Amino acid sequence: MSESELASFVRQHPRLFVLTGAGISLASGIPGYRDADGCWTRAEPVHLQEFLASDATRRRYWLRSMAGYPLLARAEPNPAHRALATLEREGYLATLVTQNVDGLHQRAGSAQVVELHGSVATVTCRNCGAVRSRAAVQEMLERDNAGIAVIAGAGAPDGDADIDSDASGFRAPACPACDGVLKPDVVFFGEGVPAARVELARAALASADAMLVVGSSLMVWSGYRFCEWAHAEAKPIVAINPGRTRADRLFTLKVAQPCAGPLDELVAALCCG
């Protein structure tokens, strides 16, 4: 499918509900989770109950996070993020729902953003509810574990990283106010997306003309269900994703390319023509 067909589609459906995934941040230097066939390529992330129940699991998690967080902290929005922000300013994008936790859409200028899986930018105490910046927690981690050598491999979209280091002597961060367990404000495996967040996104879908999927394989139910809902409401769906997705059968149109090129051409056709 050519990008001119994409532009024609958007002209016919000018209020888009956009869902983005890890693929949109690849050009910002943040690796994805899956290959072109949608298959998982990394070790499975920590599950919520394991994180809450086990000191050893928390030590391992925070060791990996200390190694992986700097990749997200220094990442910058890429042309695909900026193109979606432009489409919003020009009135073509009603709501952007992202499965990413990196905050790059907001930094690119998008205003109407629902972070389906939360944000890596903050950390909350499970005991007293105190909220701290992830950057401040990074300082705690590096200070308290200055003598531990960390051998980091590939990073991940949630700030995780592959490591070969021993976590047995690692000191996980505790809440400075009450010594409680600190957890990043992201949705872990085994943790449901907050219902209010889902309903906000679903209401935005109901008021949109069509759905645009950008850089997501849709293998996770939390994102895929929006395609099912759009299909049930007879709203057409278009996707920009170079590999296979779980919802290929539901798409009206698909651009099987990385995100930035088609989005730049869409902006040029709609906003600069």
C-alpha cells in the first residue's frame, strides 16, 4: 500500500484514534520486545506478585533497571513521534494511546496522550504512597551500589536490561519516608491496566472516525482489544508496522514499513500540501 492511500484514508476519517507500541521508539535507540513475526525475543519481565513477595526478585529487578534506565533517560523523540504531534496540532489526531512508558510522545509535543501501561518517569511507595522521580531513584541505586560491577546487555522499552551480574549483594531501593517497597509506575506482567485508564481510552475510540496502529504487533491483549472494539463498532483500522501483527485480519489498510517514513509523508500530504 502506498502512502498516498494512507493520506486518502485519513482525509476520509479525519479524527483518528491512534495506538502506538514499541516500534515507534526503535529509531530513538530503544530496542523492542519482539521480532518481525511478533515472537518474544527477550527473557520474560518480572511478574507483579513475584516482585512484591520476594526480596531476591526485587534486587534482581532493580539491578537490571539500574542498568537499563539510562537508555530511556537519554532517548530523544524521533521523526515518527514528532509527526504524530503535528497531526494532533493539525486536528487529525483526536487521542493518542500508547503502550510505551518512555514519555517520548509528550516530549515530542503530543498533548492528548493516554499512557496505557504507565510511565517509567515516576516510582511510588506501595506502603505510604509517596511518589518520587525515577531519576532520583537512579541516584539512590548508584550511590548504594557503587561497588557492584554491572555488565549490561541489550536494553528494553520498559527500562529493563539483560545483565550477567550477580544480584545477591545488590541493595534494592526502599522508600526514604517509611522504608516501604518502591515500584515504578508501569504496569507489570500479571497486573491489570487501571480500569479508569481503559475506559478513558475506550471513550476516545468511540468518538473517533477510525483507528491507526503505529509500531505495535498487538500481541498483548491490553492493546489488541482496542482493535476488536473498533471492528465491533465498524470503525476502519489502518496500521503502520513492518512485521506481522495479531490484528492483520482486521485492517482495512496496512503499511508494512518502519514508522517514520510513512508518517512523515502523511504529514507532508495532509499538512503541507
